[in-house]
Amino acid sequence: MIQVGVNGYGTIGKRVADAVATQPDMKLTGVAKTRPNYEAEAAVRKGYPLYAAVPDRADRFREAGIDLAGEAEDMVMTADVVVDTTPSGIGADNLELYERYDTPAVFQGGEDGSLVDASFNARANYDAATAEDVDSVRVVSCNTTGLSRLLAPLREEYGVEKARITLVRRGGDPGQTSRGPINDILPDPVEIPSHHGPDVNTIFPDVDIDTLGVKVPATLMHLHSVNVTLGAEPSAAAVRELLSAEPRLFLVPEETGIDGTGKLKEFAMDTGRPRGDLWENCIWEDSVSVEGSDLYLFQSIHQESDVIPENIDAVRALLDREDRETSMATTDETLGVGLESLFDGRRQRVVPKGDD
């Protein structure tokens, strides 16, 4: 069993911890938290060993009536691998701790790519993390994860000559009261490209991609307006068939009446998804169109959850425990990844295994 420690127990960390707990080849060593808030209480309720991320604050947990299993350093010592889900920039400060105990680490997209040995997306470059000299990887951001998942099959089947993406980004997560919702529409950033294009190039160095970002007063999801110039001229039907075969891409049928991100989230909650999470790219099927070699589509990305399967796969890849196909299949099976609508005439799991 792979002993996995999760350093940080916020939006991403709590989801990673839950995902680790479902894996047949992993055991959650514990989670580290900076303060005894409601998320720390949730970890205790689930029976997760709780560690103090900041030793000087350990007394705060005891004063709040929360027992600790130790300090983060204790967790790192016993773990085979640590998934660092701390806020952007904090992971860089934690790297020395992981290196001190020769503990491989998985970081998140908020960290700079130069911090790690490789950036990671399971569908696109799984083998980059399996090399013997790779001790740390960075699961790229939610938007870059979504773009990499989309571009991978397109590159393999048709070739990609140019990608142009406009990212309509939520102002903040639902729980980030300090970030919105904003009453504005902001170029974010006003310079071109946004950081997402260069981030995609950490996965696909040879892809010619331009990205623009716009921040809007919403909290639910991101929306991508995608134009990809392909190396061939397939039909729209052929592209839909190609994308629908990818378990981490969900083609939203017109019959569902899902016309926006609000209904996507409602659909996820109605189907029993934990926290209403959408681990898949959600691509509006009717938006997929082709003019010559130019492909157009709209896809939506749930920023709180789409990187969760990638973190699980990154753990296996970093320790070289499974090949890509085996790891992704195991992750998808245990989490219930592979969202399908009844209108497609078939149904895969939409909730974790055993929770139907």
C-alpha cells in the first residue's frame, strides 16, 4: 500500500484525501492543517489523522478540543509520498522538508513549474513522472488540466497546428468570500497571452497556443471558448465520437437542457456526486463544429475538482507503480469518473463505487 500524506486540507486537499481513501492501493497517512477551523473538524469526523502544518500553532488545536497525531514533519517521515495542496507559493517553502526525508512530492498548479522535475497531466504525459530521476511533479492548474485533456486526443488523431483559447474565469470559489463575487468583467490579465498557454507548453512543448483570460462575477466554474486548427479536416461527428471515447470528457447532450454552468452543477448534485463535483471536462455537444480544419467548441471546467483524478494518477506515476492506462482506469473506477447522460443510451457511474 502506498502511504500518502496530504499537506493542506482546503478546497483541493480535502478532495484529494477523500480520493486517496477510496484507492485499493493507497492508504491515507494523514492530513496537515494550519488552523482548527471547520475543515479540520471535518477531517477528524472522517477519522483522518490530523497533523499541525505549523508547529507553533499546535496548541490552538488542543485548545479547540481537537487531538493531533503530530506535526507535519511526522507525517512526511512516515509517508511514501506527499501531496502538497497548500496555497500558491507555500509549496515552494515546503520542498526542503520533503527533500530532507527523501519523500517524493506532488504539487499543485499554483506553484511555478521550475520548482519541480516535471509538470503532469495523466492523459497527456504520464510517463514524464515515471523517470527514475523525477522526485517531484506538479499537477497543472484546473484550466491547464482541462486543456491538456482536450488537446491530447486531438493531437494524436489529427495533429494540432494552432490552438486559440479564451478562458472565461470565475471570480472566486464559492467559499472564497474575499475574492467575490466581483461586480465587474475584467481582462485577466490584460496582457496576452494569459499564463495558461505557457502552462500548457509545460505539458506539450510543441503546441502553438494563444490564451486570453476574462474574469466574471461567478463562482461555479470556468468556461473555455476553444478554436483549434487541426492537421486534418474531420467532420464534427468524427470529432464528437473521438472526444466521447475519453472518460474524462463529458459531452453534454442538447436533450438535457443544460445551458450553462449552473445547471451543470445542479446535474452533478442530482446524480449524487460528492460536493457536486465534476471531475470531467464538460463539452457542449452541439457546440462542436468544424469549418475546414478549424474546430470550435465550448467546454466548462470545475475548478474545485477536475485536478483530483490527476493527483491520484500522479502518486502512482511518481512511484512508478502502474502504467498510464492501469492507473487512470483504477482512478476512474474508484471515483466514478466517466459521466454520461441517459440520453446517450448508456450510463456509467456518476457517484463513487459502492455509493449507487
